[in-house]
Amino acid sequence: MKTAIVVHPDFERIWPFVADHLHTLLRARTDVSFTRLPAGADAALPETADVQRLFSLGVYPTDDDLDGLPALVEAFVAGTWPPPEDLDERLGRHGVRRLTLPSEGHWAQSVAEYALGLTICGLRRIPQQHAAIVGDDSPWKYEYQQFGDDLAFSNGTVAGKRVRIVGAGNIASRYASWTHMLGADVAAWDPFATEPSFHRAGARRSGTWSGCSPTRRSSLRWCRCATAPRG
């Protein structure tokens, strides 16, 4: 299937590796062209009448664009969020099937790693300690050895903490599994998630919202990452 990839610089500022990786995957198995639009260029699609499949990254095709692609059968389109309300209808008018991503994955790994990193930073005051050593040499002579916590707030290791999570989707289930692995007591509430989501996360399923309510400030973590309703 004759395939074209078009990527706009605005897309690559957010997703810098996607277009090149996609090109690497496709060129080994199909005839694919690759167009990286220069910075400041008007959004434009390739004027190639025989393109049957299009990956348009950062460019929403107009009716004029689609008129110039009479052989186009399917297209994956990604750009600023949310997409135009009439995107599916626009593609449909030209007989083009819209390719979409499944609900699993996406940026879940990246976001969940941020969440875990922020949890540890908050418990151990890592940002505060880093700021101190950047501006002054004296904190390098640290008399407390490994202890950098503030006892006025939640502190200490993740192990032994009570982690209560709202959500058991792509992000929250990863966060739950990692904190469980580190020794936390983890429970999650999500009225839409399936049982395997909780099993994968290593979290007990709380039957009610109140089961995830805060009770002790010194041993609680929150992650609001609920799944979407099924149906």
C-alpha cells in the first residue's frame, strides 16, 4: 500500500521521536514517503495522487487536501487536541477510514514515572536539597547522612505507606504496581475498571469512594487517574 508520512514541527516539539520511528517501521514493509515540513511552513499534505494510506502528524487535512488524494483509503491524523469536531465526517465524505490508537499505552509509562518520581521527591525533599547544594557549598557537608525529610509532612520511604489511588487505568495501574513493588499498602477505586486492572496493579479493589478517603496525612498518596466509562 502506497503510504505517506507528513510531520509538522509543532507535532515534533511534543513527540520528537514518533515520526522517525514510524518511518523506520514502515519502510521495511511498504512503499513509504516521508515529508518533514520546515519550521514556519504552511501545513500541507503531499500532492501525490496514488497515496492510499496517510499518516498526518500535526496537520489536519482539509477538503482541498483530500480532493488531491483520490486514491486515499485510510488515514491516521494527530495534531492539537481536541481534533476538529467534523474530522471523521470530513474523512468520510472522501471515503477515507480514520485509523485510531487503542486505549492502552499512549504516554502512560512516561506520566506514571513522573508520578512516582514526584512521590519520592516529596517524601525525601530531593528538590529542596538539590536547590540548596546548587546555591551554597555548605550543604555538601551534610551532618544528617541520608536523612533529609521534613517531619511536618509525609516523609520516609514508600515502603510502609498507605497508597490510595482514584483510578486503575493506564497511568494509575502502573503507579500502583510500582508503589506496591516498593512495599506500600495499595488500594484503588475505579467504578469502570475491570478486575484484571487491579490484579496487574497489585492493588486491592476498594468497593466505594470512601474506601480511598484520606484518613492519615502522614501515610497517604493520591493519583487521580480514573478510566473512562465503558459502553
